[in-house]
Amino acid sequence: MFVGANLNLLQPRYTRGELTVGNETGSGNNDVLYFDLGAIKSFNIESKKLDHKFNIGTSLMNATFAEYSFSDADQGDPLPVIFRIGAAYNLSVDDKNISKKLNSYNFVANIEYEDLLNSKYYSGFHGGLEFTFLEVLSLRAGYFAIEKTIHGI
């Protein structure tokens, strides 16, 4: 199992110092520090001609629920907090009759679910397939769906 963390520093490109937004003037929080977490577990099953690999992983982006504001901290806007979980299956076939140096066939299938935790109106599902022949030609297909729920309209 692999576990990782990422430390992020958001520094805006506007002029530092006093800002005016509407009738208010302030300095805001010019720099925002937040971090991401992730983990992945890989399972390998090997045989003479087939190499099976199954991965499952999860991540949380902006685990500190950081906010960013232009004028003052009371009017901060939350940065997105994104939770993802997914899995991938990889099957490699090494047929030496086709090529002695390159993997003959490779097939990958993956799925992922994504949820914006600080908004109840956004989630998504992603999936994809990939077939590779002789590590040279790849065919890919994917599916991407976002569910945006808007109430009261």
C-alpha cells in the first residue's frame, strides 16, 4: 500500500495590500495553505503468459477545507474539497510468438467516483477502457458523467 500527502500553497497574482470589493476595503488572506491525502493498494497476480494487476485508490483534495477571500475573512469562498475513489484492472499478455521484446497485448479498465464534499449539488462518475497492441497502438474509450442537482428551479 502506498500513502501520500501533498502540501499546497495558493498565492494569488493580484496586487498585495488593500483591496476594494463593493463598499469594503481589506487585505484578505493573501496566501492559502492546504493539503491533499491519498492512498493506493495494488494486487498482482502473475502467471506464465498473463500478468493481472488490480489497483484500488482514494484521495481527498483540500483536506483542511481551506477558504480563500479577496476582501476579508468573513466573506471567504471555500476552495473545493474533492473526494475520489476508484479502481483499475490491468491485464497484460506476453506472447513471444508475436514479439520477443514488446508486450503483445495490454488491456486496462478503470472506474472512478468523485464527490464535491462542500457542495451537495455535485458528484461524478468516470470510466474508461484502453487496449494496447505491441506497446505501439492504443485504442481508448471513456465515459464521464457529472450530476449537478439544482433545487428550486
